[in-house]
Amino acid sequence: MLSIFKKALVASVAIAGLATLSQAAVVTYTLSLNDNGKGVVTPGSYAVYASDSTGDNFGLASILVDISGETTVTNRLPSATYSDSGGDINGGNGIPSGFTFARSGISVTDFIGGGVDSSVTMTYFVTGFGQTGGNLGVIPPTLDTKSSVQPAASFAGTSGVYWAPLVVATGTFTDAPVWGGGSTASIYTQNVSGIVTNGAGATPSQQDATVIVHTVDLVPEPASLGMLALGGLALLARRRKTA
């Protein structure tokens, strides 16, 4: 399944021109246990976040997170489709933006991710994912030159608002999920934002990033709580001796 997903992502990306930045980008995936996806302690829930290094690339282009052991999972990657009253963009399917291609993780699965769809005629590219926040719900300028009507946006999953670090997924668990060895990411090496006609030499170049994974727990383990308590008692005893 992993290889099929990666091949699908690669097939969707039209690489154009030479990369303008070196391959120094680092993408960090964080599995945050007992987290509801907003940094609030919620036992039995988890969130996966993605952060992208700055100064060496222009944001995330595709994401693949490999975890196992979760009970449920919901893909939270931002995505939108812009359409208009003319109905003739990309064969009437509208213009995709965000992580619309090969989305996984909408049901229980070990692989969570998605990519930018450059397989269609026109794509609305957004750079800076994993580096800055934004809102895909802010409608871009009129996309259809045959229509003066502002296009509407429809969203996959949650609202079009996103943050940095980027929320990749949320879910629940009984036994804590763990990392597998197949997580990958690609980043933009060109700063191309806005409507792009794919295959016309304008599709922004992408390349693989170095991926780091780690796990945090918002609820300390009992042993950690015990050490904190002992430390507190020792500090209290020291203060009493010096009082």
C-alpha cells in the first residue's frame, strides 16, 4: 500500500525547471499523545503535526505519515476545490488547492497523507504549508475568465483554516500508536503561488525532504509524576532547612 501511494503522488507531480534551493529541507512529524489536535490534554486522543524548515524551501507539497496502533483516524490536511458558475474549469470539476490528491487516513489506516494535484489542467498552488498558517476559505480572484462571478470553495474534511505546525491528522487510541518506517515528505523548491496551468512549464518544482519523527505525550507517565513529586518534596525540605 505504501509503494502504491508514493507512486501515485509522484505521478501527480509535474516537475518543471531546475530547483532553486538545495536539498537541505527538514520536515518534522510529531505524534502527540493525549492531544485533541489543539494542544489540549485529551486522554485517549492523539494528533500528528508537521513542521517544515524555513529558508531552504517554500513549504510542504506532499505528506505521508506512517503510524500504527491507532483506533480511529481523521485526515486534517487542508484542501479546497474552487468552482464558478460557468462550470467549465477542469472539465467542470473546479480547481483543486491544498492536499486534494491521493488523500488517505479518512478511516483506520496506517498511512495518512495527501499531495497537491497537478494532474489536472489548472491548480491553485499555495506555498508555506508547515511554515505559516493561512485560510483556504479566502476565495482567490475570479478563476474563470469567462465569468465575473467569484468562485465558491468547498472543503474536504474540516474548515480551510490551517496553522503551523500543520495538523495532519487526529484520532483516538487504546494502546498508544507508534511510528513505522515509511514516513516521507516533499517540499516546493520554487515559490509559485496562485493559479497555474500545469504542463506549461509553470508547475513548481518539488523534491524529497529529510524527515524526522518523534513522539510526545501531554500526560506524563506515572513514573514521571512520581519523580516530579519527589523533586517537589526535596525542594520543600530544602526550603524548610534554610528557613
